[in-house]
Amino acid sequence: MQAVLIALLVKVGVISEKQTWEWQSAEAVATGLQDFIICIEMFFVAIAHHYTFSYKPYVHEVEEGSCFDSFLAMWNGIFLISEMTFLNK
């Protein structure tokens, strides 16, 4: 919908070659405006996504460890090997 509205503004002359704000053309201004609006939309979508899909069901209570311990656990390949052997059965 917004792309149609921006294209209409270019066609009518609201966004014109005379007022391109040092851009290459009116189409470049329209493209930049479209990209900017998408960024603003994604900000609000990210906030809605955060509240809609909680992370809490996926958090397991474990004992506290350091950041380095978590880093080493990330590179531990035993879990990956056990998953591969499970899939091959």
C-alpha cells in the first residue's frame, strides 16, 4: 500500500526532480523513502514479536556459570555427535 502511495506522489509531482535533496532522481528518493518506512515498521514489528512470542518456555534453569563456561559449552561437540547418531538409528 505504501509503495503505491509513494509511486503516486512521484507521479503527481509531490516528489519531483526539483526537490531530490541531492539524490540522483525522484525514483531514488521514493526508493529511499520506502526503505526508511520499512525500517520504522520493522522496529514496531520487533517490539510486537517480543511480546507475542516469549522466550520463557525455552529457558532451562541451570546453575550459574561464567560467560567463558557458556562459550566453551557452545563449542562442545558431544551434543552434536549424539544428535547425529540418534538420527542414523
